[in-house]
Amino acid sequence: MTENLLTVRGLHKVYGKRDSKFEALRGINLKINRGESVAIVGKSGSGKSTLMHLLALLDRPTKGEILLDGTNTSKLKQRQLNKLRNKEFGFVFQQFFMNANDTVLNNVILPLKIAGVSAKERKRRAMHALTIVGLESKAKNKASDLSGGQKQRVCIARAIVNDPAVIFADEPTGNLDSNTGAKIEEILFSLNREKDITLIIVTHDEELAEKCDRQIRITDGRITSDEDIAEERELAEMAQEEKEERHRKHLSGDMDADGLRDDATVSHVKVKEVK
Ligand SMILES: Nc1ncnc2c1ncn2[C@@H]1O[C@H](COP(=O)(O)OP(=O)(O)OP(=O)(O)O)[C@@H](O)[C@H]1O
Ligand SMILES: [Mg+2]
């Protein structure tokens, strides 16, 4: 598979007709690579969820195309789209779409059932996914009996049970308290790091957006900025490590080869003296 996962060209989405016509997306061009974590940010009504729905092949654009691994998805029939979505994508949305009256296990199993995986294998994989989110002990409970954070974790288990290439998350922590939200974030980012799952997250939460490799800002249906924050973060981390190393050396009284104390302030003074 190629490094590039999604390519979006000239994407437009128009809702409604005549008087109620509204252009929610007005020409989006975008490339997303495998393994990236991408935050889609912007004001309410700017088109974030619309874009995510199109990227996730849950809806079709009015104009433009989306290539998934080089395949032009606009050429695919609905049945093929459904199959592709079920195989490649996992979803974590703010409203927990679950069958409330069914068990946790059956909710997680659903994508595997659709994919035609055998009953035994389905159970094994669903239990594994529940273990990852720390809910194996709740497998037999009714989904409606769980807390909000637990429901969200079941959604994550269901999202990863098919070993997806991408997880789409629309405000995944929006309804949760900050502790539970932090746990959900931790699970999502560890899946990104350890399993190389691409994360595409719509969020209003600045802190969550900062944790992603990349931030795409949508304003009135257009991309108004696209920042690679992973690089900035790496540079900041390197600077911090350097500072700590200097501090450590300073405390232990280490000297540089030239006899100067390896400390920014001291060497700064020295330079001044030489002048
Ligand atoms: N099914 C629909 N029919 C008509 N208009 C729609 C429909 N879905 C969305 N819209 C409109 O399209 C625009 C973009 O909606 P979208 O849901 O993508 O916004 P958003 O950025 O996700 O906002 P929020 O942060 O509030 O979730 C809004 O003005 C909305 O009213
Ligand atoms: Mg939205």
C-alpha cells in the first residue's frame, strides 16, 4: 500500500434545494498519509462533520472526488462503498451509536458479522478489542447499563475490531468529563502510534487538536490553514531535552572540553568578556 491514503480533489457539498440551498463545502483539496493523526477544527457550522462524512464515505459529494489508496471512490457502487467502509474504517462519534438493548459483546461484534467472519473468530477478536479498552469484564452487560465513558470505549472497541486503516472520530470526548476524555484520547493515540492507524478527529477541543500531527482549519466550507504541528512539537521537545541535559550537567559540575561550564548563561558571559 502507498504512503498516501486519502486524496481529495475539488470537493463540494450542497445541501437542500432552491431557497434552502446551502453550500457546506466549497472546494476542498487535501492529502492524508497513512499513520497521520489529523485534527479538523473550525467554528460550529463550518463544515467539519460534512467533510468527515464525505471522507468516511458515509455520504457522497455534490462535486469532486475522493481517492482511497488510489481508488476513485466516486466510481464505486453503494455496495462496494459499504464493504470498503466496513473493512477500512472505524467510527467513534459523540453520540454513541449502539444497540442499547444488546450486549456489549454483540455491539462490538457487529462489523465482523457484516464482514462475514466466523462466529468463533468474531468472539475472539471482539474480546481482544474489549481488552484493549479495558472492558472485557463488561462483555455480557447490556450496552445501556454502561457509563458514558464506558460506552465511548465500547465504540472504540467496535471501531478497532476490524483492524481498520483509519479511525474517524467526531468530537470523541465532547460528552465526557476531562478524566474520562483523557483516557479515550490515550487509547486513540496509542492505536495511532502502535498500530499505525490513521486518526482523523473533528474537535472543538484545542488541547486534543494540539496532540495531533496536523491541524486542518475549516472556515465556511474551505480549508483556511493546514499546519504540520508534529514538526513544531519535535523541535520544542529537542530544545527541552537540550535544556534538561545542560541543567543536569550544570548540577553535576561537568565541564566542556574547552574548560567552559556547559551552561548557556555562563558561556554567554564568556563570549561577552572575549568581545
Ligand atoms: N443534512 C443537512 N441539510 C441541510 N444543511 C445541512 C445538513 N447538514 C449540515 N448542514 C449545514 O451545513 C453546514 C455545515 O454543517 P456541519 O455539520 O458540517 O458543521 P460542523 O462544522 O460539523 O459544525 P459543529 O461544530 O456544530 O458540529 C451547516 O451550516 C449546517 O447547517
Ligand atoms: Mg459537527
